[in-house]
Amino acid sequence: MARGRTEINEIAERVAARRAELDEEEKLLAERHDAVRAEREELTVAMRVWERIHAQLDAEKPSAQAKTAQVGGHGVLLVPYRATSAGEDVLPPDYQRLMKIARSAGGPVRVKDAGVEPGLEVEVKGQAGAPARQVEQARRAGRAAHTARRTLPDHTVSTEAHP
């Protein structure tokens, strides 16, 4: 019977020792859990601050979305006003691509050449020279009138009745 009690005491000691180990491990895990929870709360607060600042910055900077207007019955993209410190990132995406094309060309770029790469319509519709001809005709008419005024003698108009 003494031997039975000794075994029971050994088992009880082992259980008590294991329980003490588990209590210590639980204490360490609880401390680690508290540290993790505190860090998660800090990250939540940091994320709220970041979202608030991000929203304020978005509200302050010009919109990067393409805005359109109707001109002559056609929709056209508007180029937003840019301050000198504003970068190209405030331009609509299509304008940013055109800027990249112009920059990579390394020199002057024809509109036709710049429009080919992004797939824009680059054909000239109608007579391209018609407006230029009209401007030149108006200039010629203006010069002719000016020349006529300089070369014709002054003519005074009489207010008296004709005989």
C-alpha cells in the first residue's frame, strides 16, 4: 500500500508541475495577447488618421478624372488648371499618355504622330486648307482696302443741295 501511495504522490507531483508549467505559459501568452491587441488598436487608429488625411488631400488636389464639355456638338476633354507645382499626375490619363509620347520622342512631335500610338483618330476630315484660304482671302481684302484708302484722294462731301 505504501508503494501505491508513492505512485499516486509522484503522479500528483507531476500533474502539479505540469499545471505550474501551463500556468506560466498561459501567463506569457496572455501578456503576448495583450501586446498584440494593443498593437492592433494602434494600427486601427493609424488607419483612421491615414484615411482622414488621404480624404483631405484628395479634396484639395484637382480631380484626375477626365472632364468633358460640349464644343460644336462634340464631347471634348478639358485640361484642368494646374499650378506650377502640380505635376502631370493631375492631368487626365489620356493627356498623361500624350505627355509621355512627346517626352519620349526627344524633339518636336506632329499631332498625327502622337495620336497614332494611343489609337486616337488622326485623319483630317474635310478640306484642311479651307480655313487657311479663308483667312488669307480676308487678309488680302483688308490690304486692298487699306491700299485704296491711302491712294484715293480725300473727297469732301458737301451738305448743300445739288443744282
